[in-house]
Amino acid sequence: MPMRKRPLLPLLLLLGWSLARPSTSEACSCGELGLEAAARQAPAVYEVEITATHVEAADTPDCKNSQATCVRSRWYEAKVKRVWKGTVPARVKLLGGPDNAMCGASPLTGKRWIMFGVVNDDAEHKLHLCDHHLRYRGKDAARLTKLLGKPKPPVRS
């Protein structure tokens, strides 16, 4: 009985595509810079306390027919405690992503964070997983002071 040839090229292409395509968790991951590298690269480095959380629900047919909460946008009001680098106002608005699939960061109200990134002219900082912001720890603050110098107060508006 003669052996029938099967086309392998489509199968190999499909296998290659599935292996090369990033998963959701990989798509929302960043290389770890470490505190020192993140501090050197960021235009602003500052400590905040989250004072309020705002969530706007999406009003789409998919969300109305779903058990899951659909988030259109979320943002956080934050009081700036001190600034190691850059010019940062006393209050900032941290703009998060609509949900974790968009790689937006989600600080919790009342928690302190060290932020690395850009604050625009409207006192907004767009949060993203790759901003390398981290939950406040005293030892990190001490390392930043050693690296960047004594922190200064935020700019009063």
C-alpha cells in the first residue's frame, strides 16, 4: 500500500505561530530593570499615597450580558509625599488601564507607592506595568536617597 504524503507546511506554520505568539501574561510583562536602573531611566521618581480610587464601568452590550465587571477606565488621586527626581506637583492623578488585560497597574487606596515615570502638564501620570512603580518600603526609599540624593517636597500648585 503506497504511503500518502500529507502537507506538513501548514501544520508547521501553525505550530510556529502558536509558539511565537505571546500569552496574555507574557504580553503584560516587562523586563526587570531593578531599582537603580529604573531610577536612572525615569524622568521623575517620587513617593505617593493613594487617597481615592475612581472606576468607570463600561456600558456595552457585552458587559451588560456578562457576570464580570467591565471597566472603561480607572484612575487614582494621589498625594505626593516627596520627590527624588523631576518636578512633581503636590497632587497627581494616576491613570490606570481599563483592566488587567490592558496591563494597567492597580494601586490600592491608602497605600504608599514609589513611582517612576512621567507626570504631564495636567498633573497626570499614566500607569503601566512597565513603569516599574513599586509598593513603598523604607529600604527602597533609603536606596533612592543614596542614589539620587535627599528627596525634596513636591511643587505646590
